Amino acid sequence: MTGPAEPTSAVHLRVVDVRKAFGGTQALDGVSLEIRAGSVHALVGENGAGKSTLAKIIAGVFPPDEGNLVLREAPVSFRSPREALDHGIAIVAQELALVPQLTVAQNVFLGVEPRGSGFLRERELVERYKRLASESHFELPATTPAGRLPLAKQQQVEILRALARDAEMIVLDEPSAALSGRDVEQLHEIVRSLARAGRTVVLVSHFLGEVLELADTITILRDGRLVRTGPSTAESEATLISGMLGRSFSRTFPPKQVPAPESPVALDVLDLHGPGVHGVSLQVRAGEIVGLAGLVGAGRSELARAIYGASATSAGSVTVEGTAVAGGPAVSVRHRMALVPESRKDEGLVARRPVRENVSLATLPVLQRLGFIRRGVENVRVRAALGKVAARADPAVPVITLSGGNQQKVVFARAVLAAPRVLIADEPTRGVDVGAKRSIYELITQLARDGVGVLLISSEVEEILGLAHRVLVMRGGRVVAELDGEAITEANILAAAFATAATDGAAA
């Protein structure tokens, strides 16, 4: 494994006193920095610190309200990503923008396809794609529809699209947020190869280990302001966290409060069958956090959807505090069950609607009178819910303008507003930074202390170990192990998940 590339001395892009506001939120407040050519320059900070906003200004997604960009000593002003691309700057956003029905090659050359007499020259397109993929060491089939590829490969298609347009600077916004294992390693090698080839990479990431491994230079932002810019060799995870938060930070989890043995059963699932779920039974008591662990594809999210009524079930039952719940999400909400879904973008938020509407969405029946929403009551309750989850969010602004961490807190605010007795939290800290993670951990722990039964689904074993009172491990759509007390260890969880030990059905 090679370390960060040695950057050249030339300044590729200079950001000068840039300011940007969304409604009443000041996202960037007088930020200035230099990005050197051929380097990997990382932007880090809490969610809401302004790092993604700065990246999007560099890539032409947003115009700055004040300040300037200077590209290779020439002032530039981008009104769109197209204009930035014309100047050699491309962005690969966290939410990919492929056309799933088109082939890989068609997506890579979308808008610049070889044509003759108005018709696409398919053979020439494939040949051009193969040359580009070979030069870039990407192994992606030219004629496969992009929508059929796994997420990591779709991301590579986006990077190839940037290379096909001769981008000299590539902005990667949280590129590994939804990746794991080998996919992350492959992404890291791609970033290194881009820098070795003389391209400049602007990396936005909340994974501090990734930043330290890849970046030549790191810029820390806090509350829209520049904290410092310096070489990665001068930083550690501890110094980055201190810079991001403005204080020292304990990475430990909130203390667990074990529920009383006589606590009533909040959620009872009996022999549930559905898509990807095969005869699952489980219980969650009031005040208990039950962790649901397993590998990708084990059926955890499918189980969450089945319990909540978001997918059809063929057999089994779900009860909340002794009352049978069946009939879909609306029925589940009425019985005070809440779900924080795995993907806030696809299932959790209406991106272009205001924060207020996103928070109150699940509780509209109790907020209306004679068919009209009581706006005053809605505003009071929404602000109270946002306060409980420590969200930095103006209720009037579109939720799409918020940082990832604050978007996730909006999803939690909706759950809190519904006063749940059962909360299903599916990957609750995916795509959020270390500070927002701690806030979410404290929120989940407090909900449990208030008597809510929590079913916690996470791919981060550390999260399961740090929060759960009891752990269920899934494999192949079934619960194959139950761990309690001292048996809750990373080794036992992984052994059950990978079937490397005789743990099936074990109960500690």
C-alpha cells in the first residue's frame, strides 16, 4: 500500500473569501484555501460545517453568495456543473446521477456520444469506452445497463464519465459512505491512481482514517468557517476531531441503562415470513435496545420493512404493546411504531419540501382540523422535535439544503414527534460524521431510557457493541444467534454472521 502522493507546487484552484447562506443558515463564512495540482485535498468537519457546500461550489452546483474562485491564476465563475466541467472540474456526488437503463458506455459518454447523421455510432462508442477503461484500469462491461451494477461499480462509472470529459480536478463527495470491505479498498486505489496520473482530487469524507490514509493536505471546517489547512502528516484522528468540534471528544458510547427484568414487551414478532425474511421471531422490551447484526444481504433491512408493514408478509404476526399491527406503515404509525429507514434519500425524506413538512409528515392526522393543517401547532411541535434531536435546521428551508447529518436528524425528529413506543433504526448513522454520530447515540439511548423499545440495525459492529443490551444475528433471512451479557463480543457476532462457529440458535 502506498501513501499519499507528493503534490506538485502549482496551485490548481484558489478559494478566496467564499460565503454561502441557505435561508437563515450561514453554510460558509469567509472561507479561503489553496488546492495544489496533483494532490488529494480533503475537506473534513461535522455535518453542517460546510464541507459539502464548499465542494459543490467548487464543482459549480452552487454559486457563492460572495467571494471568488481562481483556477490556475484565472478568476472563474460557474453557474452550473456543466460550466465547471468545461473548465476541467467534475463532481462525483454521494447521490449518483446515472441513467439506469443506459449501458455503462452510454452513461460514460452521455452528451458527448459519437454520432453520424443523428444516429449513435454504437461500435465507435464501445471502442472509445474500452480504450478509456483500459487506460484507467477499470474493469466494467461496456454494454451492461448501469442500473444493474452494484453501487461501487456505479461510482466507478461516474468517475469514468469525469475522465471521459478530461476532468483535471475530481470532487468526491463522501465516496465511501455506502461502501464496505473490498469496495472501499478499490476506491482508495482509484483515488491514489488519479493523483499519480497528475489529477487533483478534492475528497469530502467523514471517515477520518480514510482521510489520513489518502490525503496530502487536510482542511478542517467548523460552523462554516475555516479552522486550519495543513499537511496530513501533521494530523491524527484526535487532532482532527478536536479541530472539527472545537473541543476534545470522547469516542465512547453513552452508558447503558439495563431495562428492568419485569419491563413489558414493546414489540413481539412471531414466525414472520416475507421477502427475504424466513420465519423470524423476536421480542424487544420497553427500554431495551436490541441490536440486529449480520452481513450485507442477511435480511436485516428486509425484516425492518416487514415489521413496519412497508413490505408484504405471507405469514406471522407483529404486535406492539400487546396489540396486533397489520396493514401497512400508516397502521404502524397509529400504533406508535416508528422507522428510521436505511436510505434517507430514497425512503426517508421528501428532499425539496421544507424541513417542517418532512418532520410532521407522519403525524398529519393529529395536526389537522376540518381538513386543514393547524400551522401554528405544527410549527411549535416541529421546533420542539428538532430541538430534541439537536438538529441545526430552519423549519422553512428545503431539507435538501441541509448537511447529511442534519438530514438524518430530521428523520429522527419525525420519529420523535410521533411519540413512538417502538423505534426501528436501520443504519441510523450512515453517512454522518463523528459529532453527529455521538448525538444520535445519545438520542437512541435517551429514547430507551424513556421506555421506548429500540430495534437497532447496523453494519458497524462497534455500534452494536456500544449500544445494544442484547444482540440478534441474522443470516439468510433468519435469526441464527442470540447474544446477551458477556457473550456480546465482536468475535461471537462475526462467527454467527459468517457461520464459522456452532452458534446457530445459541442464546447466552
